[in-house]
Amino acid sequence: MYSKPTDQDYRFMQIALEEAKQSLKEGGIPIGACLVLDGKVVAQGHNQRVQQNNPILHGEMHCFQQAGRLKATDYQRAVLYTTLSPCPMCSGAIRLFKIPRVVIAENVTFMGDEKILEESGVELVNLHLPEAIDMMTQFIQKNPELWDEDIAV
């Protein structure tokens, strides 16, 4: 079951969406993320698999990399904003860092490990943003091989 979004959720998701658009401009996969701690953005990132030739630099993973070394207690009060439902790898990092709340823009084009996150006590919020759905739908239609590579199909 999803929690209700706040006005702040929509505001921070705009940062993640801008990151997704940046990835697309760079020739990458349009997925972005930002990490918020105590109401402030501490990191933002976007999918860098193509740009960096790095199979693990999903949007969320790049965001964590950009955050650098945070204390465990910082992660435990943070919120992760991501434009797409987190895959198993990114969900594993969320669970490892014990991030309590994840806000996603959409899960229509890809359903990640939301059930495992919920079972692990992570609060999920889905904004169902048409802009994010449209961006990913168009990308997948234009780049099916690249998309399949990203999700390991």
C-alpha cells in the first residue's frame, strides 16, 4: 500500500525529473534521482550506464555515489526520490542503507522490487506522473535493446 504524497514530494521529484532529462540529453537512459535529508537535497544523480560504460550506475546508484560517505543515521532519516520504480540492485542499496521512504514518479513502464521494499518496512509513495510515464515510454519504444540491457533482459 502506498502512502499519500506531500507537496514537498512533488517539488523534490522535479529535481529527479531534471536529472532524468539530463541523462537523455547525454544519450543515456532517462532515470534520475535525488536524496533529501532534513528537507535539503544532499545529492542528485542520473543513469550513467551508457555515458560511463558502467553497468551499475543506475540513477539511484549515481545519486548515492554523489552523496559520498554519509553516516548510517543520515540515511535512516533520508528520503530517496526516483523517477522509476527501483530495480532489484537499487532496492538492495535502499534496504542496505535503511532509507525509510522512497518516492517514485511512476511504475507503469517498469515495476521494480516495490513489494520487497514494503516488506522491509520502506514507506513508498507513487506520484503516477504522466511526464515520467511518457518520457520512459518514448525512450523504451525508441531504444528497446538499450532498455533491455538496463533491466538485464
